[in-house]
Amino acid sequence: MDVDIEEWASGARPAIRDLIDGLGGDVEAFDADPLSAVGVLDDLINRMPWREFEEDDWA
């Protein structure tokens, strides 16, 4: 399966932006510097109930 990286990236950025917005992050800061979202995403990962995940959840 061939993946067009540019096409994937162009679709990924709006999806990540929506995620940042949904988590209450600063989307304008994300637009200017995507690394500004690291704290919001790190918080999301830290709050996830990893021990409760099933094998299907990991996929």
C-alpha cells in the first residue's frame, strides 16, 4: 500500500487541530507553532486509563 505523505499530512493537521480545540488547547498557538500543543497532548496521555485498555484499544 502506497501512502502519499503530503496528502496524509494535509489531512492530519486539521484533525490534530480539532483534537487540540476539543481538549481546550490554544488552536491559534498551535497554528503558529505546533509544538505549543505538546503540553495539552501530554496531559491527555497522562490521564488515559492504560491499565484498563483491551488489546483492541491499542489498535
